[in-house]
Amino acid sequence: MAIDVVWFKRDLRCRDHAPLLSASLSGRHVLCVFMLETERLKLKDTSEIHINWELDCAIELSKNLRKIGSDMHFYIGEASEILKKINNEYGIKRLLSHQETGNSWSYERDKKISKWCQYNEIKWEEYPNDGVIRRLKNRDFWKKERDSRMKIPLNEPPLFKNSILFSGPVPEMKDLGLNNSTLTEWPEAGEKAAIKRMNEFLDIDSKRYSQSISSPILSTKHGSRLSPYFTTGVLSMRRVVQRTNEKINYIKNNKENIDNHSSWIRSLSSFRRRLAWRCHFIQKLEMESNLDLVAQNPLIEKNMARLLDEDRFERWANGNTGWPFFDACMRQLKTTGWINFRMRAMMMSCASYNLWLPWKETGEYLAKLFLDYEPGIHWSQVGMQSGTTGINTIRAYSMTKQGKDHDPEGEYIRKWVPELSMVPTDYIHEPWKMPERIQKSIMCYIGKDYPLPILNEIESRKEGIRKSYSARKGDDVRTISRRILKKHGSRSRPRKRKKNISDTIQKKLF
């Protein structure tokens, strides 16, 4: 018998799932597949926490599939070999999946699968996945198409009569030679938990979103914390956009009964823009699939000539730089798998400008730490924050200033850097300035119990900025930067009384 195969990749949900709906209407027997691909385990941007989280979400999905008459089949191996095995056993009529914008490895894998399907006369139907548009040449009409997709009505889970049920054991991490995650604050997996968190955020926590999103402390409460669910596709972007619009309209229509309604609307509007930015950055990787391998402007990277200093890298990677706020952020990330967006940018800025470390190794390291690692966002941001795109202004963060702005009393530092728990507030951001008598009285000696700064922060940042701007000089570099701007630059209309961002970028560059 010929069957339909639904290949779940990073779309681990029953609701708003076009491939699943199409399979339910075909009249053929349906086999739902989740693959734990062994090749992927060897990649430098893959870690145990990614696999653990995806497996948890896939297991929850399997429970939901059973409720609608289907089932999830788990496979371990290489994708093309798994599909060959299924085809030999059943005969595949159609392979159905969502389009995936992953790293360069998944792009090459999908090209291989496409050729295999063509050779075996199997129709591979790939459905658009939210706001990323395949085969787009430039950004001229991207926003209009993305916004129209967000308005498409949501699909509820379909019902199945002819699914092939799964009789094998559900894989565990140990079956892959991996350990279960030891991260704290591990999210509850699955579609039900994701929708619950979405509603909690939109109905309660989002009230202080705008004021809190830049703080590593407040963002844990008032940020959406939906990114791990987006990464595994447990939530569709369309669902969250539509639910956000509904909430904004509700507040507008009931503002006389809602305190601080204007502030709440501004926060939700800011969140909605960030949802659009998410699609915007993933679109970059869709249009340029090797951003995890090659700098967007390779001449700038060549001119920078950054080298991997092992000592600097290790101290940066382990949160032992001697810059307390940075070290606190890195340690939070290593412990929980999450930190807010501004601090992610600061981490990359520190590596790129202060420590002059190469973008690829530092980007790969951070990718493995992020539970919500999304290649399109991550590698676009790595390029921007390392200064290798040529179309963005240099963003060299002051770690000390960020600490004083977002942790003025030092409580965040004391939580994540316990060596400094007794340091007086006057010295918490710059403990190396603490008099020896105070170090003795609190039994915290800088240079022994906590390291001295790896470098002078102000001087190293200034030198990094200087070398970065110097690397942008030359007609060949500018030509490539113009080409990048034309391909990836935003096409949004400038607001009144403000310059077009593209003009501003070009004037700063050229």
C-alpha cells in the first residue's frame, strides 16, 4: 500500500499544522515520523540540551497524536536511510513537511532528500512555515507577504482513521549516548504548556514587557519566554501574532476598565514587532543558507584577522573574565539555558571587540548553550554583533555600564557570582578597586578568590572599535556591503521626522 509520511522536524504541534491536515484528507494510510538524526549530533552548534528539549516536545506531541487517531514513529539514524527503510516497507506516495530554515547542514540534508524523492517518484510537499518565504530574491515585498500569512485562519487538530500505529519503544537520551539535561528552570514541554505560557504572558506578564525586556532580572518574569516553543515549533508564529492582536484590540475596546492601558498596549505592540523581527532574521538565513559558515562580508573578516586566543576564550566561555556583570550573565546562561536578548548581544560584543575573538568559534559556543537556539536569528545576530556584516553600526557594549544600568545594587551579580556576595555595593561592579582592608574584612581577595579583569575594559573596547572600523575601509569592502544591504536591508517605510535607516547606515559606513 502507498502511504503518506508526515515528517515532523521543528513543527512539533497538532494545531495549525498544514502537512498533518493534508495527510488526514488524503484517504491513504498515514505514518507520522520524528527522526533523531545521528549526523546532527556531531555538529558544532548542536548540544545535548537541544536534543533533550526536542525529544521532550516530540513525546508530548505523540500523546496528542494518539488523541486524534494517529501516532508518532520515532527513528534514530540518518534521514535518507530512514526514509528508504519506510519506503521499502510500505511504499511512500507523498512526503509531507513544513519548510525548514535551519543551519547549512539541514539545508544540504534537505537537498539530498529532495533528490532521493525525485529519483523514487515520491512527491515531497513542503508547506510554508509562518513568515519565512522561500525563493525570495530581495526584501521588496517580504513584509506584505509575511503580514498576510499571519492573518490566515488557524487549523485545529484533524482526525485520522487510517494511521499506522507505533509499537516500538520511545527513545531515551541514553539511546543516543547522551545525558539528560541538568539545566535549572527547564520548561514544561509540549503544545499545551506552550499555549498556557502564551496566555499567561499576554494576559498578565506582558503589562511590564517594554520596561523589563532589557533587564536579565526582570525579563525572566515579564519576557514572553516563548522562544523555546518557537524553536521546536510547538507554537506557530501565526497563533501568537493573532492572539496578540486579539489582546491589543480587547484592551482598546475596554480601556476605561483597564489601568495603564496605554502602557500595556505599547508593550504588546513592542512584542508584536519583535515577532516580526524574528521572521525578518530567519528570512536572512533562508536567503543565504551558509551564514553559520561564512561571514556576510568576508573581506571585513579577513581584514580583522581575529585569532582564537585559548586563554581569553576559556575565561569568556566560563564567566571568569573579572567583569562581574558579564560573568553573572554567562553563568546564568550556562545554568538555565536562557538569557535575554540584550545580554546575548553583550556577550557577543565582549568576545568580538574587547577580546578580539573570531565570530565562528564564539558563535558556536553560544549556540550550544541556548536552549532556544534558532539558527536564523543566532547567526544573523552573530554577524551583526561581531561587526562582520558591514551594514550595521558597531555595537560595542560596556559591561560595567550595562551592570550599573540593569543591576545597580548588584543583587544579580551576587546571585550568579557568589564569590562577590559580600562585596559592598560601591564596589560590586568594579571589585578590583576595592581597598585591601575591605577585601580582607570580607575574605574576598581580587586576583585570588575572584579574578582581576582579563583586560582593561575601556581600552580594549576602544581598540576593538578602532580596528573594526579600519577593517571596513576600501572600495571592495564597501561594494560587498552595498550588495548585502540591497539584499537583506529592511524595506519598512521611515517614520515621520526620522531618517531612513538604510540612508543612516550608508552615511555611517561610507
